[in-house]
Amino acid sequence: MRNYEIMYVLKPDLDEEKVAAVIEKFTKLISANGGEVISTDKWGKRRLAYEINDYREGIYILVNFKGEAGTAQELDRVMKITDEILRFMIIKKDE
């Protein structure tokens, strides 16, 4: 299994329950596809470097996980169609 890091930015107008639901959704998705979540860090609301879809702030979430290439591909596919996400990036970390 490879080590991955994913950073995603959620819309700032989401309430705490919705943010927790989105985090739980992706944690379950990683586990369902043979991955293992190592850590999840919620950085909170921060100012964006530039405006995205008329938003100037976003809620940053950082997740470290282990998984296969298929796990990362499925995560990428689902994140592209999730309305609450403004931006995301999946990085394969060096061993």
C-alpha cells in the first residue's frame, strides 16, 4: 500500500454537522476501497489565495491515508462530483 495525502477545501457556509458528514463520507470511502486513514486534520476556515466560485474563504481538511492506486482514483472521481468541495489535491507521498 502507498502513502497518500489529500487536501480539500470545503465551502465556508457549511455548518459543523455538514462538515463532519463530508469528512465521514470520505473516511468511509477510503476504507470501503481497501484504504486506511492514518490521520485527519481539520484546519478550519481560512482565507483563499484567490476567489473560487465567489468564495473568499474555505474550510481546509488534510487527510493522510494508505491505499492502492484504485483507492485514490475512486476518491478523485467522487470528489469531482461532490458539491461541497471547492478544490482538492491528492498527492502520493514518498516512502
